[in-house]
Amino acid sequence: MCAAAIWVCYAMHPFKKFRVLGNFWQPDWPLFRRLVISGAPIAGTFALEYGIFAAAGLLMGWISTQALAAHQIALTIASIMFMVPFGISMAATVRVGHAVGRRDSPGTRSAGFTAIGLGIAFMTTMTLIVSLTREFLPILFLGSITPENAPTAALAASLLVLGASFFIADGIQTVAAGALRGLNDTRVPLLFSAVCFWLIGFTACYGLGFTLGFGTFGIWAGLSLSVLIYAVLLVARFHILTKRGYLPDVPSAI
């Protein structure tokens, strides 16, 4: 994939005109610095987000093998759905970035909220489909329903219903995060992710799952809570920044 992407950027129009790798032996250290300043918080945000889901898997393993299997089935379905809003978020970054380059403040707001609306529409539709087919989807992972795996299938189906709000919020947060990246706003979302996923999310997962005894459903409720709060904060930040016409400084040449 990496080789194919390099070839496309180097040899195909319209990317060829940018001369990708044209002077790779002459590092542009000021540009590297700007990329690190913008990119390191994005990497940290992904690490914190993926880390909470990995931690949730470990917590599921403390409950039972059945809980872990059902969790993985439901989470895999959620991850497949997530890929579309994740792609929309990348488009949002580009379109908001283009508006920033034009110094078009209303355009940044329009591009971001259009993308967020598209993400909401897709995830709402997919959540409805998943909810209606929740009894069938676990069979795709288990092969067939037997007396041994029937409880796992039933638990996975229940998690898919419980995750309805989580699926939609997850789509919103990734698109909103992409829109904020177009505004070169990456540090505050990193702070949001630390607070939402670990201070609130992990605490809620452990507290609801073990302290209050809700088990598997408590862990998923904690995940849903963290993603929902994160989505609200990101959308609110994008709204506030674009409402006041914020535009980041853009270098005259790259």
C-alpha cells in the first residue's frame, strides 16, 4: 500500500506536478518541525483512543471468555462501520484546509458541518441496519449457532443494541476531529481525548463493569459515555472556532 501510494503521488496526474520525493536528499527542517507540531498530537490522540478499546478488551477478559468473544464480535462490526466516517473525516480535513487556504471563514464552517452531517446520516442508517440484523451478524463470526456458542451470540446481539448511541457518536467524533485538523487544531483535541477516554471512559468502564457489577454491559456503557462526551466536545469546539471566524496562520510557501 505504501509503495502504491508513493507511485501514485510521484507518477500520476495531478499529483506529479508536486514533485513528491523530488529533493528527498535535502531535508526541509522547518517543514519537518511544523509537521511534528501538528502531527504528534494527532498520533497521541489515536494512541489514547485505540488504547481505551484495547483496555476494554482486557477488562472483558477478566469477566469471561464468552464476554471477550462477544465484545470482539460487536467491536469488529463497529470498526467496519467506522471506516466510512473515518474516510469522510479525511475529506473534511482537506476541504476545511482548502477553505483556510482561501481565507474563507464561512467555507470552513460549511465544509466541516456538511461532513459531520454526512457522517451522522451514514452512521444512523448503519446503526438501524445493524440493530435490525443483530441476531444474524454474530453468525458470520461463529459459523453457526450451537449450544456452546449460543450465549456468546446472544450477548453480542445485545451489545450491538446497546452500542447504538456509541456507533453514531463514534462517527461524529472522527469527522469532527478531521474538521478540526483542517483548522490545524490538534492540541486541544488531544487534551479532550485524554480526559474523555481515560479519566472518564476507563473510570466508567471499570466502575460500571466491576464496582457496580454490570459486567459486560457496564464496560460498553462506559465506552459509549466516553465517546459521546468526546464527540460533543469536538463539535462544540469546531462550532466555537468557526463561529468567531477563526483561521490559522498559513505559511506563504511550503
